[in-house]
Amino acid sequence: MDIDNHVSGIVQTIISQITSQVQQQVAAQIDQKINDIIANLDTTSILADQIGKKLDARISQLPIDAKSIEAQLNLKLESLSTNISSSVQAESVRVTTESINAQVNRIDFQQICQSAVTAAIQSQTLKFPPNSIPGVAIDPADWIVSGDNIKGGIIANFGSTGIDDKSTTCQLTIMDDVTVVENNLLTRDLTVKGTTTIEGDLNVTGTIPETSPMYVSIVNAATNNVQTSLKQVIYTAYADMVFDQIKEQGVDLNKITLNGQDIITGNALSNSILNSNLQTVGQLNELQVKGETLLSGGALYTTTQRVGVNTIEPSQALSIWDQEVEIGFGKQSNNTAIIGTPRSQTLVLSTNGKNNITLTPDGATAVNQLIIGAVSISSADTPPANDQPKGTIVFNSNPSLGGPLGWVSLGDARWANFGIID
């Protein structure tokens, strides 16, 4: 730092402050002087004297008594003198102020003060207060400023024993949770304790120790992948060849095994085949099924001790469903079987398209013609007249008092009453 330039700057500042203060003080003293002169000037008496002389000369020429109007003239004169005195005083102040300001503006106070201060500084020896540092004792070349005293701002061309900053823009951003390097990071050695995530390509120009876990893991993974790929390729090629040969020539094997067990031996399937999805088979000599069996799309269902036709929920040993009607065959009690419908439905025993026996839900049994042994039993509302085998009984379906309970055939179209109703 140039000490002369520094002193010159200090002098310039002092001169500016002194010039401003001198101008203010000179202007104030001039205004005060003008006011004092004008205040001490008795303009009223001067004007009154001049006006009085003029009026006396004028009045002496008039043919009137001066004393008779003296009182009126004194009043007018006093008022006129006061007004004129105020106007003259204000105008005098204005003219005097303008004249003095014009003279003051021609004076270069800054140059005068600067010359005076410079001469005073050059002609005198500066005395510093106790415990202060003289200006000649400061050598800017050897200045040492602690970093603890520097806060904020940007330091251009920064350098230290361990840092040489040659960048022109921000290249390193340090935050509490992350440090950002804006361009390439070049370092001799790098040690990372923790997980490393690389978003982009990894280019390694050196070597990787063969004993390192990463090298071993990469080699093992590559070896397994190559073996798997080769096996797949070889297997696929061989399988395609075998498949083409089978498709063209077929397979002629006497025995097929799976996991050491026979699957096919000659023309027989092994018992080890437990599951299949056969859709069509030929004539079966034997069929043994253990567990549930569903045949013909659900038309026949079998399970343990149950068979269902058109149902997979048989309620008896054999349950047959035909739309809403259910017929069951099973055991009613000990040594007693039952055939019927477990629902509130009518059961008909029929032959040749005729309803031979009708069982109704209320427990009734309807028989159109009943034969017990060689005797046929039926009913009618009028005595029969046709020829029926001897012993045929026809009950009266329209009985009345004194009438017969029914009729019995005597053969040759002859009938006799029996059981008179009394």
C-alpha cells in the first residue's frame, strides 16, 4: 500500500469536511452581519424626515392651514413610513445577500482549505496517542491477517500451504450432509468406508487384486453365467435334434423311468403314476378309484360311500337328481333300506307309462289297480257289468245307506253285492 496515497485520501476527506463547515459558518456569519446592520439602520426616521420635508414644501404652497391637517398627516405619515420601511428593509436584505453570495461563490474554499491543511501537515510532525502505532511503523509487505478475522465475501486467487485455488467458478460445495464436486475428481488414493453408488460407467485402467472379494465375486458370477448359457445352448440344440427325430421317426422304448422308478414297462403303466389328465382312453378291463371321481362333466360323482347323479352333494348312498326332483336310495335304519325322495315331492312307481303306485308328500299311497295273489282289487261308483275273473273285487266309490260296500265277480259277467252299509 502507498502511504502517500493513503495520507492523500485522509487529507482529501478532512478538506471536504472543513470546506463544508467553513462555507456553512461564513454564510451564517454574513447573514447575521447583514441582519445586524439593517437592524441598526433607522430607516423609519430617515424616511419620515425625507417625506416630512417634501410634505412641508408642498403644503406651504397650498392655501390651507397646516395645523388643521397636521394630525391627519401624522397618522398617514406614520402608516406610510412603516410600510415603506418594511419594504425597503426586505429589499435591502435581498440585494445585499445576492451580492455577498456572488462574491463568496467566486472564492474556492476547497482549494484554500486543502492548501492550508496540506501545508500544516507537511510542516508539522504527527503525534500519535499513547499505545498507538505510528504510520511509518506499518509495512504492508509483512502483514499477517488471521483467518479467524475474515468472515464472508469471496477471496480471489486464494492459496495456502495445502490449497492452490486456480478455478474461475465454484467447483466444490460443502454442506452438512453432502459434499459436491462439480467436475472430475482426481486423487492418488481413495478409501471409502461404506456403500459406493456409481451412476454411470465404471472405467478401471489398473488391475484388481485376484484375492479381493469383488474380483472373486465377479469371476464366480461370470463363470456360472457362462456355464448356464453354454448348457442352455447345448441342451437346446440337442433337444431340438432329438425332437425332430422323434417327430419324424417316433419313439420305440421298452421301458421309461423317472427318478429311478419305472413309468412305462412294455405296454403297462407303472403304479407310481398318481396324477394324469387323460381325456380319452380305450376299453378298461378294470378301474379302481380312491377318492372323489367326477365323470361326464359332473353327471356322475363318486366319493367315499356316496354316489351322485347330476349332483356332487349326494345325501344318501345314491342320490339322483333330475332338474328339481331328487330320488334317494340308502339306509333308513338298522337292516332297513329306503327308496324315495327326501323332499316334499310326489313319488310315482310306474311301468309301461302308467302310474301304478303314487306316493304323495302327506304319506298317502294311490294304487289304480291292486292284485293280491290271484285277486284283483279296484273301485267304481256303479256296479260293474263286464266279464272279470272270478273273485275280482270292486269297491263302491259312491256308497250310501243300505247300499253295498262293493261287488265281487262270480264269473261270466255276474256280480254279487257284499258288505251292506247299515
